[in-house]
Amino acid sequence: MKLSTLRLLAVLLLFLADLGAQGADVAALKGKVRDIAREKGTEARTATVEAAVATKDPTLVPEFLAAIRTADAKIDKNRSEIASLGKQVKELWKQIDDQLSKGRAVTVGTAAPIEKKAKELEAKMAQLDAELVDAETVTALCLDGAGRLLAGLDGLLRAKSIIDIADAVERQSKVDDKVLFVKVLGATPTAEARASLLELVVRSQEPAVRAAACDGLGRLGDASAMSVLGKALNDETWSVQVSAARALADIGSLDALAPLADALPGKEGRVLDEIVEALEDLTGITFFDNATLWKDFVGREAANLKKIVADIDASDPLTRGTAITSVGDKGLLAGVRRLLAVDGMVPAVDGRRRLKGPPPEVAKAAGGAAGVAVDDADFAEARRAAVGKAISSRPKLIAERAAARLIAEPLARANATKDFPRAIRYTKAAGPVKHEAVRSALNRLALEAPFGPQEKDEEARRLAAVESLGHQDDDSAVLPLQAIIAEVQVKASSDVRAAACTALGRLRRKDGVPSLVSVVDEKGKVGTAAVAALKDLAGKDIGTTRDAWNAWWLETGRKLPTLIEKKKDDETAKGEDGAKKGSGTTFYGIETRSKRIMYILDISGSMNEADAATGAQSRLNIAKREMIASLRSLPDDAMFGMIFFNHDFTVWKPKMANAKENRADAVKFIEGIKATGPTNIFDPLEKAFEMAGRGTFDKRYTVTLDTIFLMSDGQPNRGRLVEPRQIVSEMQRMNDLKKVKIHCVGVGKDHDAEFMKRLARLTGGTYVAR
């Protein structure tokens, strides 16, 4: 046998052996993926997912789906058990609350055993909730893994596998299963997946599938979907129209302006709200619901705005720099998305984008030229400044949405998944974005001490957060920086403390100067940074001793007009000149154009306390006034409902009522309500969703309600669920297909602001504090 033949045979044997080994590896991985919930710890699970993705074997996709179904079954089981235990807890407290509501005293001997039993049940619920959170993590991890595995397949195999997934959608008998397969397509950044989603938007007979497909196109950033999504704005089911409008905004292409503006005439209610929001989220301006002004603006300015975004990718530095500056000056939010993409960040998409990197077409999708290298360091600072200026200068509600969706939420997601490179980029980008949601995130990261195997990455993220706080130009940034410098309840490295000194100097707050003076005697980086910051503030060199700087501060420094004592919040920019406010009703300043509204109002005992804004009136009286004013401004053809809650809840009418015919009766009912008892937030929300019925997502049923106003001055402490995370999770489950928007109003210092913010953001609503 010739040598070449022997060599060929050896290579063939090695190849066959390798195939056998791969087969064995895949067989073992199938079991591991299917049972991924049994893996201990995030790192082990992530390793399993990464190993499965690396095989490029499509037979592992069904295993991911099996794991998701197992996790979802666990979620359903735990939710059911939590609901059962919650009912028991509710009944226990009801024994006391009913007595108190009748004015009867409750003895310690009666209350103590009830409280003990309630705490035991609540501990069981907490354990079940922890398991539920773990299962939700598995679902997200496996969905991401399935999408990336499909995207990594080669040519025809990828196409066939994705077509099989798309075909499987219509074969499922349950709506939830159909939507699961659509979500897999929405997690797969390929042309085939996008084509399948487009087909489902056009062809599927199931409204929930069409809505989910629109959501998927938004996640993938598919600029080629403009035409199909534009037509979906006139779908026969309103929730599909809402999803199409949101997807057009999420894609971020200015090509969406024309179909959105064209769809405005004749729209009303929630659909009108979503289309206007989409236009605002792309342009950064508002003409409210004035279709004529929007149409005129798009026709006049669209081409110029597209050119600005395209020029961000220009090879000529002058052209590029001019475009970056224009994005900041004009507040062009589509341009902000492109600037974030240039720096390797993916804008938030409905709070659920799971892609590991920007879609391949991100430059094209944003209106720019794909393939141009524009990520040079020379423009990094200019891009961050433009992002900050654009978002911070927008009208209040537009700025709130942009800050949350483009910065705060994706930063939180990157932190949760320990995607440190992206988290650090978002943290740096957050610095010039002057908004409460961003400051809150930066404060938490700055005060979080590194710990564990990823300590180096966490230290880098913390350093970025401290540096970014120095750009916030807000009083709230001073306290965390002071705590870091003094190491009060938080340990910090010399690098972080030195950065805190520099940041505190940049803020120029009088309150921060004593902290700088206190560390000028320290050796090394911290003392050096403190002295440099003080020199800049003083405009001269006083030396390097604490006594010298303290004397300067007491005699001269605290009187300097260049130091800020208290800076007025300037986030509430006015709307565009010439634009008239849109039609609709308002509640505590939150406007909606919806004609299907449920009001859920807190009447617990604390509502009798004085309202902080007026002092002379109770919170309940203010709430009554707001409620009556809102009802009186409702269009005559609007439908509304009212639920009032304390330890239990009262439904005004079992069905939604016509505004014209029932307004007077509703006002009379509101005037007669009184406040007493604890706070049950979940049960009335659950009742509202029960009243929402199938009409929110099924064309065979009329729309019942699409918008909720929730007002409370307290924290949930009664009802089937009282843990805020559990309430938010349950609302997410209930609202997955219904698309009901929840606006939250928090009154007084004791309301749970974080809970209400999360609930509003989850549903696309607005949160305000009074």
C-alpha cells in the first residue's frame, strides 16, 4: 500500500473517530440541556449552553425547547402554590381586618397566632418564589441559547432548521406554545428568522402570533420589515397594531416615520397612544396626536434626519463630527440609537433583547452605511456627550422613556447577565444622561463593592460608575461619592476613591468640598486627586495640607459663587413650539388617549393623611378631585371602570360602563368613599385583568379595557400576593398577550417607588410621584 494511501486512511480513521466523539458529546449534551435546571449555579448552566451552541447541531434545539417547557411548568406550578398559600394568608389577616373595619378591638392573644401562621406561610411563599425566579432564568438562558445555536448553523442547514421552527408554530394547539416558537425566531438574528417572522405577521390566523412576530421583528432590528409592520398598524386586532407600532420604534429606523404618520388619521385610544409614542421615540419631539403636523414634519424633515444618522458612519471626520453634534443639538433619538450601536451597545427593546451583540444590519437599520469602521476613540467622548444632551434635553415624558429604554434597562440587563464589557460601556454612556433612572443605577453600581471570581470586572464597572456620577450635575450624586471617599459602610480601592474625588470636584457642590478637604493629607492617589480637585474649585493652589485647605474653606471657599449650593432640576423641558396638546384624559398629570380605562384607587387608612403638595387637604380628597376631573374629561363614548382597595377591594360595577351614561353616578359614588385599613394592591389588579377578558387579544371578543391607572400611597401588605417582585412577575404573565398599559401614581413618601416604577416600565406605562 502506498504511503499516500496510508496517510489518507489514517486521516479518514481520525475523522471517523472525531465524528464518533462528537456524537457522544452531543448525546451527553442533549441530556444536560434538557435537565439544565438541575445544574447548580449560573456558571454551570452558562457553560452547558455555550457548549451546546458551539456544537452547531440543530438536534439540540428541541432539547432547549424541552428545558423551557420544563421550566415553564415549574413556574406555573410554583405560581399556583404561591396563589394557594397567598389565599390562606389573606384569609388569616381578614379575621383581623374585618374586626378592625367594624371598629372592634383585636387582642394580642387573637392577633399573635394569626401573625405567626401568616409568617410561616409567607416563608414558604418566599422559597417557592426563589425557585420560580430560578426557573425564569433557565427559560431566558435556553431561549437565548436556541436562538444563537440556530444563527450559528451553516447555509442550507440553518435555513431548513429555521423553516421547521416556523412551520411548527401553526402545528401547536396551545397559544402559549405557538408564541414560544415565535420567541425562538425572535431570538435568532438571521435573515431566515426575520423572513419567517414577516410571513407570520402576514399569514397567521392567530392574533397572539402576529403580535409576537411583530415583537420579534422589533427585537431583531429588522429594517426590511418597515412595509409589513406599516400594514400591521391597520391589523384587525388592536394588540397587533400596538405591537407593530412598538416594533417600528424599537427598530430605530427613520424609514418608520412615514408609515407611522400615515397611520395616525382615524386612530384612537391605545393604538393612537402607541403610534404617537413611536414617533416621539424616533424623533425626540412631539406634536401630540396632531396628524397634520406630524405629516408635515415627516415630509419636510425626514430626508435631512436620515442624512444625519447616515453621516455618523461617514469616513470623513468633519462630516462625522458634524452629524454627532447634530444628534445632540436636535435630540434625535434615532441618532442616539446609532451612536450607542457604534460603541457596541444594543438599545433596549421592550426590556427583553437577549442578543449577545448588535444585529449584523444594525448600521443599515439605523439608516447608516453598513460596514464602515467608525468606532475610533477620537469620537468616543463626543458620542457620549451627544447621547447625554439628546436624551436630557427632551420633553419630560419622552426623556423618561428614552433614559429607561436606551440606558437604564439595558444596563440593568447587562449587569444581571454579567456581560461586563457591555455593562461598562453602558455605565460610561450613562454619565451625561441627566435623569433620575440613570442616577439611581449609577449610585447602586458605585456603592457595590467587588466580590468573588469576577472581582476585576466588577471593579472596572464600579470605577466607570464613579466617573459617570461626576457628569450627572445633580445633588443626589454627592452622597454616594462622599461615602466612597470616607469608606462609610463601603470599602473602596484607592483607584475608586481617587476617581470619587475627581468626580466630586467636577460636580462643584459646596456639600462635597469638606469631603475632599478631609483626605488631602492621604498619601498616594487619593490625596493627589483630592488636592487636584480642590485646586480646580479654588482656582489656586493652597498647598497639600489639610489645615491649609480647611482654613481656605472656612474663610473663603464656602462663599465662592462658582460653587453650587443647590441646583434646580432642569429635566422638565417644554414641548415643541406650535404643538397643541393631544385629546384624551389625564390622571395626576398622566395623559392617555385610551377609551377603555380602569381606575384602581387606594382607600387605605393612610389616605386620610395630609397631602404633601397642598398640606391643607387629605390624600383621599386630592385623589377624589383627580378622579372626578379625569372622568369629566373622558369622551362620551369611552368605557371606564373603578376599583377601590384597602385590605380588600370594591368593584364599582361588574362591567365597564359608558362614560356619558354613568359619569354622574360615578362622581356621586366617589364623593361617598372613605379611607380605612391596610393596603391590598395585587387583588384589585388581578380583578382588573379578569375584567379585561379575551377582548384584549382575540378579535372574536370586544375590547374591554386596555389601560389601568393605579394610585397608591403605601406598600402592599394585604392580598394574595404582597411581595413586589411576585406581583410584578404575575402581572408580566397576565399581560404577556393582553398588552394592557399600567400607569402608576405613587403618593407620599411611604409608597414603594421601585415597585411602581417596575410595574409601569414592564407594561409601557408612566410612573409619577406626588
